[in-house]
Amino acid sequence: MRIIAGTSGGIPIKVPKNATRPTTDRVRESLFSSLGTLINEANVLDLFAGSGSLGLESLSRGAKSALFVDESRAACQVIEENLKKTRLSGTVRTAKVDRFLTSISPTAQFDLIFADPPYAKDEAKSEILTRFLNHEKLPEILRKGGSIVLETCSRIPLPEMKNWITLHEKTFGETRITRLSHPEQD
């Protein structure tokens, strides 16, 4: 796995050994091509970050800042190592995403929020995705005109979402990338 483009393009990055499913180079390349200039000077939040590949790619392509959140200490350590190796600067927090969102100040504003929750292959795990998408703080911290980029299993339908509209969706085998925004936005 590597950074695809930008100031750290081509640099290989580490992936945590357990319980992660890294976003493939092919998916990231397509995703970032579709985001285009939305990355420039963006404040990025990378939730369920794993290796941090989405936030790292954003920083490499000109994002202003990136905050990485994962509940695994081992994953957060890998993200720290990847930041050093790529000479990019970001903040890493070890926390469950629910708790992090509950505690974050509503004045924190992000242009892009990447979320790659565990794939919902059973009912218990789909609750993670449902809770995430319906978390009351999520709409508050997404800047007007911003997007959530959600990576999920293409075989499982997305849960009902009261706060979001789908701007774009693309499937890559078992992976579905969905770009969401506030309903009142274009």
C-alpha cells in the first residue's frame, strides 16, 4: 500500500496487522479523482482510520489538516509511523468513534469526513453504521458545502439516513463508496 499522488506520492505506508480492511489503491485513486479540488486546503476528519490512508492521501494532495480517529491503539501507532514516514502532519486520537463524536466541540468544522466503519456483515455490526450516520453531532461538525465519504460493503444496503442525501455512489466489487451531504446543500 502506498500514497498515490501529491507531495508524498509513491511512499509506501504500513497497515495494522489486525482487524483492518485497507482501502485499495484502485479505490483511493478513483475516489480522489472524483473529489478533485475539494481536497485543497480542506480540514479532514478520518474516522475508523485504520492505516490512515484516506487522511494521509488528503494531506499529500493539499489538505490543510487531518484528524485521525481509531479505537485501536495499534492502528493509531501505525498512523503515527505513517505520518513520520511520509513527512506529513496530522493529529491522531485513540477513541471509539461514538465517544469521539459525542465529546467533540460543535465549533470543530470539517470540509471532508471519511468514514470506513467495520463492514456490516451481521446485524450487530450494522448498528455501528446506523449509529454513526444518525449521530446528532455529525451534521454540526460538517462545514456547509462539505461531504462525508463513506466506505461500506456493497452487498448490504445503507441504513435509513435522516440527515443525509447521496451526492455520488460507486461500487468496486465488495466496496461501495458513497458521498453524502446535508439535505439542504447542493
